Amino acid sequence: MDRLDEVLAVCAPLLDQVDDLLATSGAPEGHEVWRELRRVRLLPGDAVRAVAGLRPAEFDETVAELRAEARACAEAAVDLPPPDDWTGEAAEAYDTVRRRVADRLSGDDESLDERLEATADLAQALADWMTKTRADLAEALAAVLASGEALALAAGAGSPPTTAETDAAAAVAARTLRTIADNYADADDLLLGSVELAEPIPM
């Protein structure tokens, strides 16, 4: 359990209240929350739970396995036996294939071991992103809990809700969603910068 899990346990009722107010009463016209809702396309409670579902530690084993496979490719390339005393056309043909296979296993950026290392780097970067996103959201939610808007929502019991309540809900939602949207924009940049990993290795 990290700080986000701890803060969310306290903040969940407030987020449910904010979601309910946004769903039933909307938000003031022109409020910044509308922009953040368009960016995230989720109500704050659902968006926060999505981030809370991120588990960076689960990437640790994957990163280690990818790096181990990269090392195995490099070792296999080195271990491919040369023709040595074997001579003639068959030996030359074998050595040509051996060198080609070795280059594909280990060598330049398009070799298998480099591709595996790059994939491991991406997995590590995603795990780091998850950790940062969870920490940023925990900080934002802690600030929300200590805010005047949270006090206004806790004190309010209006039916229909008062203008002060809807304003407070919109402010809480905007801060929460903005934190999530900004972090997810970083993830988009990370994935866009790694699109070449989805391309097949030339043979």
C-alpha cells in the first residue's frame, strides 16, 4: 500500500459526492472542469480508481525477463561456431548464414537483443510513470481533502444542491482531473516515442 491507497481510502466518499453532483447538477458554464472532463472522459471518481489500479511493481519481473532474454541473444550470437577447418563452398555458405544470424541476434539497433533491451527500457519507463502518476495524484487528493471546497461539500446537504456545493464539486473535479490528464499526456508521449518497437525486425 502506498500513499495513494491511503489517501483514497479517506477521499472515496468525497469523490463519490463530487461525481454525483456533476452527474445530476453539472458544473458552472465556462468552468475549467469542462476542459478536464473532455481530456479524461471520466468522472473524477472513476478516473482516480483507474489510476489506483496501476501497479508499477508488476513490471519488475517483466523488465528482468526482457533483459535476461537480451543477454541470451547476445551470448547465442557469440557462441555460433565458425567454420574453422571446414572449407569449400558449403563452409562459405554456412559462414554467411552464421554471420547473418549473429547480426540479427546481436548487433545494431535492429537486432533482437537491442529490441529486447529497448522494450525493457520502455517497460521500466512505464513503471516509473505509474509510480509518479500515483504519487502526483496522492498529493493532489491530499490537497483536496484539506481544501475549503472539501469543507463546503462536507457541510452541504442541500437538495437541490446549493451553488456553493456545485462550485466546490467543480473545483475538486478540475484539480483531480487535471492532475490525471497531465500525467496521461506524458504517457502518450512515452508511447509515441516507442512506436518503432511495434515494427517487425527486418530479416
